[in-house]
Amino acid sequence: MSSTPTLFPEFIAQFLDLHPPAIAPETPLSEIWEQFQVQVGLTGGLASGSLSPSLHSGYVCVIEGDRCLGLITTQEAIAVLAQGHDPRSIPVSRLITPGQAVITPDTLNQPCALYDAAQQHPFLLLLDDEQHCLGVLPSVALLKLPELADLPQEFCSLHPFEIALNHLPITVFRKDSQLRYTWVYKSFPGLDPHSMLGHRNHDLFSRADAEQWEAIERRALEHHQGNRQNIALTLNGTFHYYDLTVEPLFDDSGSILGLVGTALEITPSYLNQQALIMLNQELESIVEERTAELQRSNAELLASLSAARELNELKSRFITLTSHEFRTPLTTILGSAELLKHYGQNWKPEKRQRYLDRIHETVDHMTRLLNDVLTVGNAEAGRLTFSPSLVNILDLFKSEIETARSTTYRDRTIALSHDLHASYLYLDQTLVSQILANLFSNALKYSSADSAIEVYLKSEETQLLFQVRDYGIGIPEADQADLFTSFHRAKNAANIQGTGLGLCIVKNAVHLHGGQVTVESQEGSGSTFTVLLPLTHSVAYDDNSRD
């Protein structure tokens, strides 16, 4: 056995020269027990000469072929026999000591490892790489050796330390001032603790991982203060996350010796935390979306309620206005008809004609009122159509002015000025007539009999512009925002006959042309309505249109 490397040659050689007997695993326990009894003097059953000289008191080595399976001790045998079992029916393999009691020749050169093993097991089974038994070492004798007894226990006796950390995914390490590993407990996945000794992180990990880690350690050394931070390492192609803690080590004079640190793997908790963060973000996004949807639904509901209220208000105003607007002309028609019926034959022809004209004008007024209501209804239902044709714009304006002045406003003057480059333009004549009729009617209705009404007409290549200006009662600023809403009437026009439909018809007719209508007004000073209508077709120029 002289070829076996030893740390304590004389002591180890003494045991290696005494090989334990080769007892097969199926050997009955009774046979082993008889040998124990004879050896310890409990019985004289076997002669001393029949004992194997290599059988040591208190243990037996169990062999299968040329391989050692383990140890059986006297204490283990007694424990089984004390339970009343038949020793002839219990094989030796039942009591083989677990593999933790096995050491290799290399362990003899590691005092700390040998000390720890002896602290944990009463006997140490020394095996080579092929499981051949080289000897059995009693731990009590080993621990009495000066070479082991004098070792500092804080570096060798790690049994309580291992019990506390055995089931934790933690690596404990010590480094010198150059950040080289001098001691490692429970290395990182894929790395052997002994292979890390004497190396720096740059020799073991990727450049990015090593620089991140050593930056934390250098700050601890420079500031003489511990540091704790989460780091990520790529090990075997997989990301691992660690809670890294480092503390500087000092000698008695305060100089830096190095540092000690722990790396607790937090990969599962980190990934769970990241998943929780992502889940929270998704939930926040869902909540935001649901909140936005709820807000949109609430807004739509409020808009629907508002629209319903407006519709009810419109219906109420429509009933009020139309009943008032129809009652007066119907009364006029009925009164005139009654007078003609009872007294008409006695009247002169001129007087009868005057009453007939009154009936005719009143019917015309009611017809226009009904047409306005139908026009607004068609516009809101999207049934108004845009049908442009070639229109003599100047003749159309003159005709509408005469229509507006007929009968009721015969004594009023509407001054027309124009700057036309063409007499004929592509427009919807019906819609333009509705625009002009309502603007002219309002200008006459809301201004005094002696005030002027001015109309300006101008055509360009791409658009037609016209303005209607009066010097009447004007429109209060508070009413201008709702001026083009159905049935809306300004507060200063309550005593003047009207339905509030005219400007709504103007707006719809202008929009069907793709144009726009604006108003400038000041209460008490009159109003100016400006209409712009785009011309989508080319026109023929006519210099005579300027006359």
C-alpha cells in the first residue's frame, strides 16, 4: 500500500496493513454476530486462532467480488438483534453504512475535509477509484491526531454551517485582494468549486457578467463597505439571477485582506416577479381599456340621453311653434271666408278681391311653413339631394328678391350689387333658392321698415360668395352658437313671428354644396350672413354679367 498518497504516513499505514475480511452481502447476521461476541469476550464459542487477524473490534467491511459495498458496525448489529429479529434470516447488506462514510485517498491530503468527515461518521471507509477497499479509519483516532486537532474550527468544522445552507441555492465564497477565489462552498451550476480556486470572474464567466460582478466587489473594497445587488449570470446557456452580497475582510491593522460573499439564486422568484409585473401591466392595460370603454359607453349614454332630451325639447317647441304659426293664419282664412260667405255679394269687386288675396297669401304662408318642416325632416333623415345644373345666378337672385318683397314687404328695398365673371354657374337651383328665401325673409322680418338691406354677389373661378346684410335687431352673442339649430330662436326675437327653421334649412343647403355659412352680428346693430359655395364645374366667362 506504499503507493497510496497519505497525509499521515505512519498512522494511515498502520490501518492499511490491516485489511478487513471479505464478508459477502448475503452472509447471515448471526455469523458476524458470533465473531463480535468472541472478539469482545462475550462468549468462548470460537477459538481465537480462528478469527481473522484483520477483523477489528466494532466493524466489518462488506465485499462483493473485489468491490467494497460498505461497513457494518457492532452498534448496528446490536440494534437489529435487540428488536428480536432472527439473525439467521437477516443478510449483512441490510446494515451497510450509507455512502457518506466513504472517502478517497485524495481526502487524506485535505485536512479540513477529513476533519469534517470524521466529525460526522464513527468509521471512514477508504476506497480507491475502483471501489477497492484500502482500509477502515476509526474517526475517534483520527480526531486525536495533532494535525487535525490543531486546525481552526471556523474553517474546518462546517457541519452546522452545512446543515443551515445545505438546502439553499446559495454559493459562499472568499476572495483575496486581487479578487481571486480562495475558498468556495457550493459552486455555481456547471462549475467545480476546486476548479474556481485561484481564478477571477473573468476566467469563469462571460466578459459582461464578470465586469458587472467585479464592479460591485471593487466598490465594496474601495469604500470599505459591504454591498448588495441583484446580478444576472449566463450559465450553460441559461440566464440565472442572484442576490449578491459582498463584505470586505480586514486584518488587525485595518488593511484589506479580500472579501467574503454570498450569491443566493433567486431565478424562480425573479422570474415570478417579472411574470407578476407583466401580469400587473396586462391587468392595468385591461383595466384602462375597460375604463375607457366604460367612459365611452357612459359618454354615448349621456349623449343619447342628451339627444333624447333635445328631441323632446324640439318636439315641444315644434308643437308650440307650429300650433301658434298655424292658428293665426287659419283664423285669418276662416274669418275672411265667413265674411265673403255672408257679405261678399254686397261688396264691391275690389273689396272681395282684397279678401281673396288675403286668403291666398295666408295659404302660401302655411305652405311655406309646411315645406320648411318637411325640408328640415328630410335633411335630418339624409334624404335631401344635391342636383346641380347650369343656373343664371343673377336672374335667380333678382327673382328671389322680388318674391321676398311681394305683398307684405312691397314697400321695402333690397339693394343688390355684384361682381360676376359669368352669368351661368353649376349650382342646385332649389337649394340656392331656399338659402336666399330664408336669408331675405329674416333680413326683412328682423329689421325696421325704413332700414336698408344689402346683398352682395361675387363669383370667382372656384367659388361663389354672397352676403346678406341688415341693420335690424341683431343676434345676442349667447344665441349665436345655436343659431343654426332647429327651432332655435334668439331671446330678442320672442315677439316676432317665426319658427326657428329658416337658418337650419340654410345650413343644410349650404353643406350639401360643400360650402360654409358664417354670421357676424351685434345685438341692436344688425347682422351679416356670408355664404361660400364651391364651384365644381368650369364656367363660361361673360363680360355682360358685370352690368
